[in-house]
Amino acid sequence: MKDYFSFVFNKVRVKLFFIDQIILLGVIFLSYIIRFIYDKREFSMILMEKSLVVYLILFPLIFIAFYIFGVYERWEVGNFSKTAVKLLFSLVFVSFLAGFIFYFIPYYFVGRVVFVLLFSLYFIILIFQRFLFFLNFEKSITKQKVYFLGLSDGERKAISDEFENNSFFIFEFIPDNKVGNFINEIEKNLSQEEIIVLSFEKNIVKEHIEKILELRFKGFFVYDFENFYISITGKVFDISFKNVWKIVYEKSYLTSITSYYKLKRVFDLLVASFLLILFAPLFLITAFLIKITSKGPIFFIQERLGWYKKPFRLIKFRTMIVDAEKQTGPKWAGKDDPRITKVGKFLRRTRIDEIPQLINVLKGDMSLVGNRPIRKYFADQLKKEIPFYDLRFFIKPGLTGWSQVKMGYINTVEQQLEKFKYELFYIKNMSLLLDLIILIKTIKTVLNFKGN
């Protein structure tokens, strides 16, 4: 599952993470000591016990918050001002969650003094630590070296287009006439942390397959081009019969696909029920805002294609003017679409407009995670342009999805093609763990107002 986040296990971010956890444990302990001294109480094992319990509760909350707000994202790690803002928002977010949790654990309830001390000290120390790290950032960060052997023109173009301004890798393309010497000299010239990527479209690599297999068993990072591309982009390389067949043939489950669907349905029912109760006040506020700011109904109901293209009525909060397609006919929504109302823009950016689809999830029309449902008009159009497009309907549509968190809303056939590559990746790798990752990424998108 590590490849869903990053191809390379980055040592700098791991080091930062462990330093943050040591600081957190120390700050919790220090906050209790200050409180005990203030109350003129003697040190006891209760202090140690409470400190450890508080740490075990805060650790996963802070880890999730730092991930959601992108504290450890590589392109943010070296930006001090952005990191400071992200740390602040993360800790405010955690403080609200922690306050709610500790309220229901009376014995380990954290007093106001300790609570304020804990989060204040943690923020101050982290800011100071990040400032020191930032001063030495350029010296501490290293790029991963990747050697490409025998790439076709199409593969080389795909890498160049995808990583035109990348901050993760240094690419070196080995020409055909040097592949043999390069492979034979790998053990002398390369470290085992460097990556070797092969293309099997040319016989030049096949000629050295025994040596390549030997290197793989000796611990070198050797990948074929397609798996490398999928791992670092989260989408398939191209849409071909070979790729589509591999998606179906290589897909496996611990029990059966039927059992997986049943387990996913239970998960959908539990989470959707909880979220509908949680968002009930937001329902009322949103409905009120829509009603007072624009004419028309509160909800927008439209027919979409579901599992195996079965039509169903999708429910959303209305974000456009009434009869938005009366003059234009069916049309994808654009970024600055004039049909979108002022309140609608906010609802789309925060994805609040999607919340009523939890009702569709309860009814069984949709799942929490899947490929986004589409209208028949557009599905028929895209089927003519994109090979194997109907494959996306072999799973139940979702409230959110891998393509949604990777690309957001799109409005061209070219973008739909890229989106379908992400959808094929999800079909190939779908699991409850990947669903959980997508849900966390969706929360991150909502909290950063990155919805379209």
C-alpha cells in the first residue's frame, strides 16, 4: 500500500515524523509536571500513566491531521511559512477532536491548564524545530536516481510529460547501445537505493534478462516500466487490451469478490448512517442558505447510471440556477461556470453539495467509494471516444473516488481519458484499505477547500 502515497520511502519525512512524536511525548509529560508543581503536588506514577494514555490518544489524531493538512508533503517541508500555517490548523483541528474524546473518558480527562499548555508548547517547539530544519533543508534533501533502460518513444514521452517539474527523482535515460554495458556494470557503479526501470517493448532488455533477474534477487530496485508508472502516478499507463486483461486477471481477494462486496456494503451502511446524523445540522443550514439566495428547489435530482449502467436518481444540494441546461443542453460544469450560484460555489469547493448522496448510499444505489456516477448522455459519448469505457460500470458508483481526489471535476474528453486511467487503477486495486485512504484524502480536499 505504500505506493499509493509515494514510490520512495523518504528518509527526511520519516525522521521528521519520529522527532515530532518524541517532542509530543515530552511536551505531554512537561505539561503535567508544570501542573503538578503549580498545585504543589508530589510526583507520582499517576503522572506517567496519564502522560502515556494521553499520548496514545493524541498520536493517531495528530498523525491523521498532519497527513490531511499536508505537513509532511515534500514540496511543503522546505517552505517555512506554509508549514507554520499547516501546523497551526492541524493542532487546532486535533484540539477539538481531543477535547471531544477526553470528555467521554472522565478518569483521564485533561484539565484546561494541561490542555492549553500541551498544545501551546507543542506548536511553539515544532515551529522552532521546523525553522532550524528549514535553514538546513537544501543540504538534507536528496532526490532518488532512476535509470530507464530501453524505453520506447511513447514511454519516454509519458515520463517527460508526467514529471516535467518533479521534485522527487533525477531521471537518466540509457540509450540502446549502452544498455548491455550498463547492466553488466550495475553492481560496480550503482548503490542499491537507486532505481532501475526496464521496458520490455525492445529485445535489447530481453537479451540480458538473466542478469536482470539476478540483480532483482540480490536486492536491487528493478521494475518494469508499467508497474513503475502505476506506482508513482496512481493510474494505468495506457488503455489497451493487455492492461484491461491484467486488471481482471491479476485482481484477487482473500475470500471472494461477493464477500468483499458484502463487507463493503456493511461499511457503507454504518458510515453513511453516522455521517447523516452528524451532518443533520449542516443539512438545515445549507437548505436555508440555498432557499434565501436563489429561486428554485433545495435539492437537485438527476438520473445517473449506476452499477451495470442501471439508472438511479442521484440527490444533491442545488448549486446551479434553475433550468441551467435549458439553452445549452447537457454540458459539463466548468471551473468558473456562470450557471453556478454564489452559495453553489462554496458548496462545490467544500463538497457539501454531495452530502445528500449519503441517502443514495443507504438505498444501495451508490457506495461511499467508487467511480463517480455519470449521466447516460455523457457515458454514450465517452464510450465512442475511450476504449473499454463500460468497464467503470462493473463496480458500484461512489460518493467519492480515486479519480475524484486525484483530478477533481473535469469538463473535456481529454481529461475524461486521464480520469478513466485513475478509475482503472482503482478497479485493479480496490480494497477496504484503499477506500479508507480515499476517504482520508477526501477529508483533506474538503478541509483545504480544493473541491471544484
